[in-house]
Amino acid sequence: MGGEKLLEVFYDYNCPWCYLGTSNTDRLRRERVISLRWTLFPLHPELPVEGMDLAELFRGRPGQLEAGKGKLREAAAATGLPLARRNRISNSHRAQELEKWAVAMGKGDEYRRRTFHAYFAEGKDIARLEVLEEIAAAVGLPPDDVWEVLTVGLFAAAVDEDWLRARQMGVTVVPFYLYGEEPLVGYRPYEDFLKLVDAS
């Protein structure tokens, strides 16, 4: 069969490795004829809407938190993606709902890129209404509609469908990539993506 191949990406906006992984998917899309399917994942659905201190999330595992931050800084430097220092994790559900709105409005890629940048490069709280309105305006969506979209829950069911698909596919960690029936788990070197897509 000809035509574009499909790489499915399971991710969440509060996942730093998902953010850094966009350097690979962006490059892959430039260098290969490939389509991407973006599937939302609930990395920390238990988080309160106001978010949580990372120290609280990693309570009892401070060494793991600090080691993880070090690895992230190294990887960010290697990819060239900016990474702000942050001590809190945001609840990403509102951002996920608005992504589905952005996709419906033909702004999915722009919204995804801008939301990751706002969170990881600028250190903003993507659960805050004013931040989401800024993101919407930056990608050409009407910011005054953000609250209504969230209040009415216009795209809540679409998010639920993605979460259900992730469970059905057995996805338990992100980033997770699926190319046909071949998985690629976690943050990986770009060469691994080339091996994946060039093997078929």
C-alpha cells in the first residue's frame, strides 16, 4: 500500500518527556512522508485543578525527582528545546479539552506546540483560565470562547475517548508511540524512530 504512514503518539501536556519528544516527531515529519495521530493520555488524573508541588508528588522519592530533573535538563539541551525550572505540576485536563476544540477548528498542531511551550518553556500553569485564553489567542482561536467550551464540556467526551483508547491499547506510560503494530516506549533517540518507520 502506498501513501503516508501513520505514527500514533500517546502523550499528556504535563509530561516533560512528551514535550522533548516533539523534537523527534517534528523532525520525522520534515524528513519522512508520515502522518501523526495524537492521542491524549491521563498521566496524573488524580491531580487537583490547582495542581501540586512536585515535592509532594514525589514524596518519599526526593532522589528520583532530582535525578529526573538532571536528565531532563541534559535532554533539553541536546534537543535545543527551552526548559524552565518548575516546582509544580499542573492538572492538564482543561488543556486537553481545549486541544480537541483546537483540532476541530483546524488549529491542533499550533495549539499543541503553544501549550507545551507555555508549560515547559515559560513555566505557566496550563490549568489557569487566563493562560488558556492566552494560548487560544496566540493560535488564532477566540479567547472569549474558552470558558464556555470548558463549562459546557463540549469536548470532554472526546478526551474520554482518547483515554479509553489508551487503556484498550494497553498504554501505561508516555510518551508511547505506535507505528502499525510496532511500539516505541518512552523518550528515545531520533535514530530509533528512523529504524521504526524505515523498516516497513
